[in-house]
Amino acid sequence: MLRRARAAKVYKEETSTDEDSDEPSVRPVDIDEPEEWVPEVKDKSKGTRGRKTKDETAEKKPTVRRTAKPKEPKPKEPKETKPKAARKPRAPKAPKVKEDVNKEKEEHKSDGKVEQMESLQEVRVKEERLSFSMDKAFSNISTTAGDMPGEGPSSSKQLSKVKKEEPEDDFNFDEPVQKKQKTMSAPQGRPVKLKAGNSLRDDLQMNWDPIQVLAEKTGVDQWVCRNISQLLQEENTIPFMVRYRKELINHMDADAVRDVQLALEELCTVAKKSQSITQTLKKEGVLTSELERDLKNCRSADELDHVYAPYKKGSKLSKARRAKELGLESAALALLQSPQTLQLHSWIKPDTKGLSTLEEVATGVEQILADMMAKDGETLTYVRSVCDRSDVTIQSTVSKTALKEQQPKPADQKSKPKDISKFSLYCDFKCSVKRIQHHQTLAINRGENLKILSVKVTIPDWVKTDFCRWCVNVRWRPQGFARPELMKILNSAVEDSYKRLITPLLCRGYRTKLTTNAEKESVAMFVRNLRQRLLMCPIRGRVLMGVDPGYRHGCKLAVLSPTSQILHTDVVYLHGQGRNREADKLRHLMLKHSCHTVVIGNGTACRETEAFFADLIKSGFFKPLDVSYCITNEAGASIYSVSPEAVKEMPDMDPNLRSAVSIGRRVQDPLAELVKIDPKHIGIGTYQHDVSQSLLRAALDGVVQECVSFVGVDINICSETLMRHVAGLNAGRAKSIAEWRETNGPFLNREQLKLVKGLGPKSFQQCAGFVRINPETVNSYGSGGNPDSAAAEKPTAKKSRTKTTGSICNQPNPLDQTCIHPESYSIAMRFLSQIGGGLNQLGSPELRQQVESSVKSSGLEALAQSLNTSPETLQLIVDGLTQPPGFDIRQDFEQADFKRGIVSMSDLHQGMLLTGRVENTALFGAFVDIGVGRSGLIPKRFITPDKLPADQRRRSLALGPGERVEVRVLDVDLQRNRISLDLVRVLR
């Protein structure tokens, strides 16, 4: 008994938290005030070795008091915990609460490294995702890689001093890796913090620090989370932060910043919901100080629902609430605090339901205790830690409803039975929650929603045994002698709490966690696929023929100029009688417009149309033209053809012909064309209908904004649809810019954007760096309107614009065609004068040589200090000055494959080596177009690190749409029309 009592005391001291100290009345084992414990421990420790240890620890009391001040939950040695028990005479209830509050304040003020390290070790995040790296885009103009997520590396070799690359030897392809945001080594070796603004903790009004919780959830340092939080509060966009505020976010990429933003939004949602529930309960008159504290302690929506469930309207009164209304709460507390004085017979009231017999009184006390245990933070923490050490499994079987529908039915019932065969893999499925794949989770959820599968989470029985023993002997042990009948009530309360309240909470938590992680990984797959699809290299300078294939209604044609202007549209019938006549029409159109390239959509009749063109090319029908063709994804083209944007752009054209125009433009400029289509309709990713639609929409919209902004737009020629996706702009502002452009002529410089109605200082700050003013475009814009006079007349219409007119110049600025932000123009000019260069040399080899020699001789950091700026800003200026005019980050990305011949699926055999292009990626593998009309699948198990380039080994699947790969045919199933492939290598 002595050994068990000591172990209980030591365990209690190790697992106690500040939150528990706020409710001393509920706490069954309070080491700080055991007046009954003192003589008991002394009597038991006589004649034992433990007495000597206690005397020794009493002598070290002052030293322990200093070390225990931060109250870290980390100490585990008895020497550090026993002295806390020696402080018994100085820890009455009231002073103890004050002391805990002071300790909480000190913890909030101190941002210790130990706490950060613990949070990073505890948090397990999903696999690291593909970041927006522009290394390839700058490889032809730079000899070294820099750190510019989304912008690309620079030509300077000094950037290695600013950014330290992570080692690649810790890659684990099978297990999800912990996300590392390089937060352990800040730029220049120290955190860069923003000026203090509004406190997020004061805004949320919760009992936890949102920045600390955010750091724990995302695995990012607290100073970075604090900066991102404040930048978002100041309405900064993610592309602006990633490009122009790198030092504040520690060089994180757009995906990582977006993760922090989503986690922050979740916390704000929890806080807002907590405040709403508090107000509701206050109006109903059921809010107590303990309930309000429990609500403010919740950190997730599941915890909120668990606390609020008994008080929801329409729900029955919980057993514990009914017992409390009968006044049995004081009896339950007495059982824990002074069991020797509790007499349950005194609570019997024969005329009151629920108190009429001793059994009813005991049941009421038991239900109150069970409710207290299920809502106690330390109890839930312990049972979750036990579950983490156990093998919790999730299993799915065919539901009773689906089995019942499979039975023969009378002829008059025509209801169609559910198709169970689609879920054959999950009809008898069982897997550990630690090893289940994300696509398996989503598939199980889909089957459950269709009422085909029945899903259950199973927790091992030994968890219950361990939990019950811990509750009775440690956490909920009575503070005094409890009679056997009272201990029986306590044991029953523990078992009831575990079975009726805690187990369903744990199962819901596991399902929610698995679904959330699977949804995030699925959305991340969408993001990667969409980014690579949008950043496909444009095919410029050639006339294209877009073909929307079809049978009955013919193939729709659209001949497009090198600038995407519509030269001709027509319909030809290639798959019926009169094929020769239609072929002559095609030859006439292609010779007339000097069209060498045909783009065929991959929809209905694609295979037959491809074969038709391949036969004509093989026979030399188009000579003297050297004609080639490519297949492109036409997903979303038909939806776009009837959209308001398409009607506005091509008002007098048949919708079917608009599809052909869209197919051709997808190859000429994928980004400009695909932004017109809802990202969900582009045909990327999997399980898009099974994930959170709000999460998917936010992520895809963010990626479109990121790609458009990083590529940049020529403000004088870009469409209104493309313009609205630039960071800082929206549909209204894009419309205002287009109207200003039509009325006043082309923009001569970025400063003129300030004259546009609705474009304030913040919007200008966010969008200015991503807008380009191309001198060639301005010169060829036309003679309609005088920009100088219009810019001068515009402000006089409104007095509010008069102040800005004097400061806005109408002269072109060469820096407006670079990625340099206007806020850094003065620094760029000083840097140019320092190296002896001029604005007329932008992008020239001479200026590039001057910049490189200056950076090499002085160093980037030294130059930044001399110019009173940060190395990140100077690096961006160096990039802008040295990039050639018209530089496009997409120029080294993958582009469409053009071919002249065709291969059929029957020509394939096992072991054949082929080259192809990744068409789409899913959570279970990658689909590759090998030119046979049917994509083959590379299962995830064959995409191993040794087959990947070094820069792709830290990505969760490591392949994305558009990448060229060499594959080996593993199996060809002609009956099921399936091709299995093995990845040989990624082609560069």
C-alpha cells in the first residue's frame, strides 16, 4: 500500500496542469492540502527507507521552488516532484489559485525554447507537400539556387548565408514525415518580429494562447505564427507575404503559409462558437462559472460539442443534470473530498422521484461522478495517451441496409439495389488508425454516406482496465477512508463514464482526425495538380487549330492566331461518309493560315479523331506543311462555353465552337484560359465531392491567385477574368481597371493604378508588384485616347482624388516591368547608382555582370546593410534587374507533347519501356498518358525515392501533372481496359 500511495502521489505531481488547479473542489487527490494525508503518510513511512528520502528533499526545498516556477509538465524524476509535496503547509485553496494565475502569466510572457521544442516533437503533421519552387525557371539565367518561393532563385551566390537547406537524408517515403518549416534557424540567425498590434488572445477571449496552440498544430515557431497572424489581420495576401515579406515568415512557401492561415481560422471559429454558446446558455440561465471555464478551455469543435451537448435545445436532460437538479452534486463531491462523513441514507426522500430509495441516490451520485470524469481535462489526456500506446483499429463491413436491398424483391418494387461491388475492398476491411491510407479513409466515408458500409472504431479492452485502475487509485481517489459501498459507487461511475461517455468521444475523435487529415491531403493533391496544370509552359508564336471531337454533331474547329485571336471556325464530319471531302477542307484551312499544329480535346471521339489526323500526317497529306498534333485535357470546356464569361467574350458564336476555341487556347496560354473555369471542373485530383467544399474552394482559389500573381499580368492587355485573380484585386476592382483602361487608354506606370476608383492604398500595395507595364504593349495599344490628359482630368471629377494627382507621374518607369515592388524603387535606384548601372540596361548581360561582381565582392548582407534594407529585399531587386525583358517563370516548365504517330493498347506487352506524361495524380498513385488512348496507373508503392530526382524526394507523392516519365509496362488488362505501370525514372 505504501508503494502504491507513493506512486500515486508522484504520478499526480507529474501530470498536474494549471487548468486542473482551477477546480480544487472537483479534484479528488490534492497533494497541496491533505490534512488527513499528513499523519497517514508519516505513520506509513516509519521504519522505511522513504523517510530518509523525504528529509533529504525537505533540505532542498528552496532550490526546488526556483526550478518549479515555470511549472513545465516535463519533470519526471522523483527528486524534482517530491519537494512539491513538501510544500503542503503553505498551499491553502485561495492562495493556490492566485499562485497558479501568476504562473500562467509568467508562462505567457516567457516564450521558452524548451516549450517550443516539446510542441514540435508532439505535433505530427501530414506528409510534406510540394512547395512552389521556381528552381527550374531560373536555371538558365542563374548559376546558384536562391530562396524565393514562387519567384525563383536569383543569380547571387550569397543567398546560402540567408537560407539553410534541410538535409535530405531524413526522408521517409512510407511514413508521413513531420513538417519542418525551417523555423529552428531564423534568417540572419534571429527571429524577425513585427511591431506589436492588437492581441489575438484578447480578441478571442479564450483560456489558451492562440499563438502557442497555432504553433503546436502547425509545427511552426511561435514568432513566425505571430507574424503571420498579424500580417493576415492587416489584410495582406499570401502571394504578397511570400514574395515581399520573406524575413517575417522565415522563407515559408505559399502552401505552408496557407496551412497556418487555415489552422488560425479554425481556432477563430472555435472561439467564436464558444462565445456564441456562452451567450446562449447565459440567456437560458444555465451558465455557471465552471461551465464557462470548460467552454473557454475547448480547443476544437469536437471538444465544444462534447461540453455543449447536454445543454442543446431539443435534447433530453442528461442523467447528470437530472441528478444535479435533485441536489446530489454535493453528495458526489463529499464522496471524493470527505467520504468518511457521507451518509447516503440522509439523502433519501420517499416522495421524490430519483431519491426514493438508496439505489436511486447511489445511481444519481454515480452519474454525476461519471459526467465529471468525462469532462475532466486530465482524465481525457490520460486516456488518450493510453490509446496512443495501443493498437486502435477501424473496420468496415457491409451494412444491414445494403444486405437487405440485395435480397430478391417483388416485381412491383422497382427500386435499384446499391452497387456493393464498387466497395468490394472495404466489405470486410480492418486496419490500424495509425497505418490507414488517406484514400482508404475517404473511400470508407463515401461508402458509409451511401449506407453501403458500416464503420466502427475498436479500442482494445486493456485500455479500459488500465483507465479504471488509474481513475480509482490516482485521479479520482477519495481523500480519506471510503466504505466499500462508496468505493463500489466510484468503480461503477468510472466504468459507466468510460463506456457511455468517453469511448464514443474517443471514437468520434479518431474518425474526425482521420477524415480531417485525409481531406487536407486530398486538397493538397488538388493544389499540386492545379498548380502544375496552370504553370504549363505556354506555346507562343504559332498558329493553332483547336479541335473539339465528336461523332453525330461533327468535330468543331477553331483556328487561332499566335495572340489567341479567332481566325476561323468551322464544323467537319470526320467519322462518317465524305471523309475525303472533309480532309480537303482541313488541308485548305491549314495552308491558308499556315497552321502547323493541331490541338485535339480528349473527350468523345478523341481516339478516332487522333487516328484520322495521324493517318493524314503519315501519308504527307499536308505537305509542304510539317504538321504535328497533341492531346489536351478538355475538362470544363463545355461548362465554360455556356458561362457568362464566354458569352461576353464571344457573344455571336455557337457554344460548341467556343469549346474548340477554349481547347486551343489551353495550349497557347494555359494559365490565362484555365482561370476562366471553376478549378473543380478542370479534372484534377480525386474524391473532390467527399472533402470539405469550403476548404477545397479556399485552397484552389488561393492557388489560382498565387500562380497568376507570381507569373504576373500585363495590365494593359490581360482580360478582366485573369485580372480579378491578382493578389489584392477582385471582380469589382478588375472591372474598374478595365473601365479606366477603356476610357483613358493604357497605363503608363504602376502609380496610375491609384487613380482607379475603388483601388485604395492597401489594394495598391498588394497588387502593384504583380502588375507589369510592358512598353511594347503601351506603344502598340492604339491611338484611342490621350492617357496624359485623361489622367489629369480624372481626379477633377472627385475632390477626394485631387491630392493624389500632384504626386502621380505620367512618365513610364522601366522598373514597372520587373518583379520589384514600388516600395523598393528608391533602394533599387541607390543600388544601381552604387554599381554604376542605369535603368536603360535592365536585363542586359552588362548589367547582370556588374550586379554579380558587386554581390560577389561585397556580399549580399553587407550590401543590404549599406542600403539600409534586408537581404531578402535586395535579393528580389537583384532578380528584377537581371531578368531579361519579358521573362516568364513558366518558360522551363513542362509543355504539351506533340506527335505524328499513334500506338494502340493492343501493341503493349509486359516489360515494354515507354515515355509518357503524368496526366493526373491521386492519393493512391499517378495516371500517365503513354499515347494509347488510355492512361496507365503507377501505384504509389512503385514511386520510391531512389527513382526520383533529389529535389522531389521530400514530397508526399513526388509526381504531378505535366511531368515526363519513363515507365515499364507491368500488366495490360484489355477486358477491363486497364494498364499497370512501374516508374523507371523522371525525365528532365
